[in-house]
Amino acid sequence: MKPLSLTRFELYKLLSRKSIWVLLAIMVIAIYLPMQLLGASSSHPPIYQPTPPTAQQIQRANVDVPQFESKLQTVKPGSQQYWKLFNQIQHDEAIKGSSDGSVFTATIQGLQNRISDLKAKSETRFTYRMNKMEYDMLKSLPFVGGGAYGGSGAQMADFFKTYGFVMYGAMILIGLSSIFSEEYSIGTDSFLLTAKRGRHELVTAKLLASVLYCVAMEGVLFIVNVVLNLILYGVKGLGYPIQSIPLYGAPFHLSVLQYILVALVVQALAGIAFGFLVLLFSSFNRVSLVTFFISAGILILPELISKMTRENWAQAVMNFSYTGLIQVSRLFQSFVAYNFFGYPVLYPILSIVLVILISIPIVWLTYSVYCRHQIS
């Protein structure tokens, strides 16, 4: 069988499993959809100030906020009048938060002073370069106003680190845990392993099929994420800077829409890399449940550790785990750079490069383990 035909066959085996689609349908229809509908019907999203406010707007906001807060104490919580006052307060607070210009104005000034101090001390190594990098990145940002954006783009971005992470991880674990174990259990390996070429071609086909499978699952989840949130929240705010969502404070020059596209690529890549690890474990094990639980542990454990302790080592484990990369959001939460021979390397770049480099020996080991497997 030609390699391409074998890859198609392996992909067909993965995508034709009813259990995968049933579980995905349950997670989307029974969990994600109801939660989003409930959130859209009951929430009062925060308000973001997308443009620099005028002096008159700032003056009026300073006067109105105390008055509205006083009135808010006298109306019934949850009433129409209550939410009207609440939204007006949020609007005015967003204006007040933009009174000094971009929300990063103070940070930029602080970095400028720090850089000047380091220059005066003739310190131009890593610390200086790191501060200079952050300063240049912040200076290149568009206006970032006060308040917070909570529209469709914010919901889509949140999906990657919450529901998307859970569903994508589950699809990878269930779909790929038995990819080699199945060959052992049904005895297909008995004749494939007798030919050296047959072993190598089978591993290649399974690796390629796993890549296509991960891309397909990510594509399905992305469509669910985008379509549902656009229907519920509309398109407003997709052009706002990603920093308009409070969680994302790293100075990357990305709009909300651009971030969503970047997150799609990063999560797909991280899922493919994690899928390679699952395939390696599957090549070792005849029992797919063993592969499933080992792989699930690797995916869940960093999250549990980071929740139990805030120690630096625990956060480092999370930062450079498959978990942190698949969730995507950690890469863009704050400015983080690592010292590489005196030069700062941004955490997102380092994390992506490392997972690619780690995947190379994992793929090689998968070939080695399966091709050297002895027929029982």
C-alpha cells in the first residue's frame, strides 16, 4: 500500500470512531452551549474605552461616578434601573481609566527611567536589553484604553484556555491513545512487523494521520467557538488591541482577531506535539487505557501543581508544559523574557521552539520502539 493511501486509511480509522463524535457532541451541546447561552442572557459585560477621551468626557465622568454610585445604593439590585446605573458607572470608570492616555503610560515611563539608570551605570547586558525590548514593544502598541472588553472576541479568546483546552485534550487522548495498541490487540502487527519497510511506513502513516486528526479536531472546535460567540455577542470589538481583555497584558501588537488566529495556530501546534507523545506511549503499550491515563496525567498534573502552589518552580513547570502551551493564554499574559547568552528571548518564542525540538526525539523514539518491537 502506498504511503499516502495508508495515511488516508489511518486517518479514516481515527475519524470513523463514533465514540469521538458522540463525546464531542455531548461536550458541545450539553456543556459548552448551555453555559454560553446562560452567560449571554444574564451577563452585563464590562465596557472598554477604545479611543482617547476628551477633557470634557473626563471631567463629566469624575462628577457623575460619585452621583451614580450613590443612586445605585437606593435602587433594587437586579432591576432595570440598577443595571442602567451600573453600566453608566462602568462607562465612566473606563473614561477615567484613560484620563492619562494609554493604560501603559506609567509602565512606559517606569521602563524609560530604568533604562536611563542602567545606561548611566554602563550596564548594557541582559537586564538592559530586556527592559529595552519591553519598552520598544510597549511604545509600538496602539492606544489601550481603560475598562475591559467582554464581547465575542473576549469569549473566543477565553475558549482556548477553558472549554477548548478540555475538549481538544479529550479528543487527542481518546483518538490517539489506541493508535498502536490497537494493532497489538487485533494482531495486525504480526504481519506488518515481519517486513522492515512495512513497519516504517505504518509509523509514518500513523504520525501523519495524527497530525491531520489534530488539525481536524482543532478546526471543528474553532468553528464551534467562532460561530456560537458571533451569534451571541456580535462582531463589535474584534479590532480592539488584545490588551483590552484584562488577562492579556503582554505588549504584543495584536488585535483581538489577530490573537484568536494566532491562538488557533499555537493550540493546533501544541496539540500535534502532545499527540506525538501519546503515540510514543501507545507504541510501548498493548493496553490503550495505560497510554490514556499516563498521557492524561501529563496533561493534568501541571495544572494541578500550579493551582496548589504559587512557587516559582511550579509556575515554570506550567509555563513549559504541554498544558500551558495548549491553553495558549499564558504565553500572552505578561512580558516574560529568558536569558539566552545575554540576550532576551521572549517566552512564547522559546516555548514554541522547545516543543518543536522535543518532538523530534519523540518521533524518532516512536519509530525506534515500534520498528524494533518483537512479535509475540
